[in-house]
Amino acid sequence: MIALAMLVLLAVIPGTAGAHLFHTVYEVPDNQLTRDYLVLVKLVDYPYEKFDVAARTYRGEERVRLKPGGFRGWLRRPAEPGLVFKAEYQLARWSGTLAGECRRLDAAHGTRFASRIETALAARQAEPVKAAFREAFVFLIAEIFDALERHLDEPEAASTLYQFLGRYHAVAHEAWLNVHDRSRAVVVRSALDAVERALGDRARGVPPAPEAFAQQRTRVLRTLREAFGIA
């Protein structure tokens, strides 16, 4: 099955904690995919505009991390890439890249993310790079929803997946929607909150609500597709 690029930290998340606590008590860490994406976005934006480094980061030829006042290069490939979540719900080392994820989505959905991003990087155009990734993250979020559906009856897994669902939306969509499409931003935020409620609450004896989950998943994905012009 196709792997989802998602870090699993169940060992450090209390299994009995209510999912609502994560918004204020725990900060969901980024996985390697979101780290690379956030760095790439900063690299292509003013004042850095380091498109050559951004292209190498995109292809996985170089890992870069932020430091005060600029960037610091890592190894050509890190010895210990982050643990990720796979569709089979297993821990595994992720050796993927942003480029590889885009090619995978292109093959699965008939999109052109890889060529669009490569063309924009070569042309040193930041906005087309970011626009393509905003669309790509819609498909990644859809995959997280699929995994959530399969694990609704596993509270710890569902809670963790929900946090990464929110994180993917936060890094790729939330700020853009708040600025450019406030009405849809409100709809998505409301629907994501409803998804959390649909996961149930084991501590209070509230079971998951699959029908409500399915309705809100449709609402989130439809709104994101409309916002970013995805047919």
C-alpha cells in the first residue's frame, strides 16, 4: 500500500488524553515532509530566493534546516530520517522526497505537480511553486482521511492522525485561506473541529461516529478543492 509521509509519536502522547487537549497542550511536531516543505517555501520567498538550494531540497539531494539569520545545510541525505506513518500502520524510516511524493501523486491522480514545480523552480518563480504544493497537500490530506477511516476504532491512532491532519492543513492552507478566502477558511476550520468530535471520546465513553466523520471529510475536501480549483 502507498505510504503516507507521517511521523508517529504515540509513545509520547498519553493514550487517555482527550483529543481536544492537543490544540493547547501539545505541539504536534513536523515530519520530514512538512519540514522540507516549510524550508523550501522560505527558500523561494523574499529575501532569500535561493532557488538552487530549494531545488536540491525538493529533490532530496540536500536537507536544509533553519537557523537564526539564515539556513544551515545538512548531509546530502540524513543518516536518520524521521519515522513515518505507513498505510499499514507501521513505523518505518522514510527515505522519500518532496519530488517523489509529487511524482507519486501525479501517477495516482493524473496531476502534474512534479513538472509544475520543477518548471517554476527553474524559472525562479515562487508563487507557482507554492500554488502547486497547496494543491498537492489537498491530496495528501485526503490520504490522511482514508487512514483515519480505517483506524476510527483505535483511539490513539485516530487522535495522532487527526493532529497531523490539522498540521498538514496548517502548513499548506490555513494562512493562505485566511488571507484570500476567509469564508472557506471558516468552513474548513469548523469541519475539522467536527471531525475531531466524530472521533469520539474514550474517556467519556463516547464512541466514534463514522457517518458524521464521512460527512465532515466530504465537507473539508470539497471546500479545499473549490478553494484551489481542483476538479
